[in-house]
Amino acid sequence: ARSARNNNNNRNQHSRYVGQFDEKFHKLSFNSQSLNLTHYQKFKEKTLGVIMAETESGRHLHGDVKRLKDTWSTKPEPAKDSNDDMSKYDREKHRDIQTTYLNDSLKIATMVMAQCDDFVKAKIREKKDYETMSDSAVWVMQALNELCSGIKGSEHPIEGDVKAMRAILNCKQYNKSLASYHDEFREAVKTITLRGCRFKLSENSIKAEKALDPKLSDEDAANKAHDRFLAIIFLNNLKEKPTALYAKLKDDYLRSVDSYPENSQEALDRVITHNQSEGISRNTGSSRSGGQVTLAQSNRIGPLATHPCHLCGSSEHWAPECPRREERNNTGNTASLG
């Protein structure tokens, strides 16, 4: 099976694809400016679509590229049974699938490399196993993943894991807007997700998820607990801690209501809603002038469909800018005079 990887005729055969795939990848390509995980994720999604559309072994190759794990190149043939009848058929079928898989993998690897500029290609060629593995679609996508993650091929994998997990803990808001901080935090989360590493949580954290949904499997409960753990890190690393929000979460838990956010997006939504309801904009660069709240346009978040103006329900403006604000103020003043 491995001999098919080193078949120079196949490599030459697929070289004609170079430069012809912009449309298939929706104009996505790699250069020195696009080596980041957000771009990689978008490119990977397009690559999975190309695999299903352009290959015969779509299901097998799609699964391997999605998980970045090659399961078919060196997969052993089925063992012989006593009669050798059924096993002979199974072995022939296995060989056919494996041959098709290897050819398709070479095709996709060549197509992906065609979407990389000379700088990125040179970086990929620097990897020590390039000569033997560059015709594997899984290997090429893994190489791009490492480049986009900032992981050096020359370092021990554990060093890469440490860097990825440290990036999560060190990702703090400081003077960034809330939106920019959340984007940076999500990039850090993508890094550990793509590397397949995670924080080890206690059994009590996993049991807490099962208490909310007893139907969850152990694996699903562990995944949910991990997402919730990351959400709490996101909240802890805010420039100004939402103390009132934390107090509510703790009070709810004491009343046997677990309202801790399930992921960083929900944590972001909670902070925005909390800031609006409290009439503060600490993380959006607000200032007060003459009793009016003026939001700094460069740092503002929203308005969003999920966080509309609470006076009229519009997602086009914040409550301080609402046309009905003056009406409500006048109505309130009239009522008080009456």
C-alpha cells in the first residue's frame, strides 16, 4: 500500500492540476498573511467539500482529513478465515478501497498544494517527512494546521501542546475591545481543538453536566464541562470582572440552578446583556456627557439581533441612541408633574 505513495507516475499525472482550483476552493489560498487558524478552518471546510465532489473514496478520505488522522493508507487486510471464501472477497474489496483512497489522497494533496504560494510551499517542504508523506492529503492538511498554529515541526509535540494551552490562560482583554478579545480567545481555543489537547477536569465537573442532562454520555458530558471551563476562563480574563454577574451565577448555583455559561459565546452574550441592563459600557469604551451615554464607535459591540435596543427592540441602534428615548423621558416627566 505504501508503494502507491511513492509512485512518481501518479505524482506527475496530478501535476496538471496545479493552479486550476481557485473556483473549487472559492478563491481561498494560503500565503504568508493568511497563516492563521480562522483562515485554515475556512479552507478545511472547502477542502472537505472538494473531497466529496472530486473523489471516489469521498467518505473515507473526508473522515480522515476532518480528523487529521490517516486510517486507510496502512490499514491491514482482513484476516483469513478457515474457508478463505469470504475473507478473499473482503481482502479484494479492501485493496480496491485502499488503492482508490491513496490515489484520491494524492489528488487532493496536489490540489491543496496548488492553493499555496511559494512561501508556504517552502515552509511545508522544510518538514523532515515531506519526501515520503507529501502525497497524503491528511499530512498536507496537518502541515498547514501546524503552520497556522505557530507550531514548529522541529519541536517536541508536548512543547506545542504546552504553547497552545498556555495561549488560552494568557489570553486576556487588557485594553482590547470586548469583541477583539473574544475573537482572540476563540483563536486560542481553535488551537487546542485542532491539536486535540484539552484541560483535564475533575469528575465532579463532569457529574455536574450529567445532573443537568442525565442522557449525556460520559464523553459528551466531558466535552460540555470543558466548554464551560473555557467560558469561565474567558470571564476571568476580562479587564474588569463582571462582579454582579458572578454573584448571580453563584447565587443561582446555591439555589440548585446551574446558570453558568456553556461556552465563550454565551459568556460574551451574558456580559453584553449584563452591561446593558446595568447601564454600563465598561468594555465598549463609553463615556458620559451631559447625562447621555456616548459609545465609542471604534470599540462598540453590536447592536446585535440577539441584543437589540431594550426600548424599542430595534437591532439598528443602542438604547442611548433610541429615537423613543426622548419620548419616554418626556412621558415620565409629564406623569411626575401630573
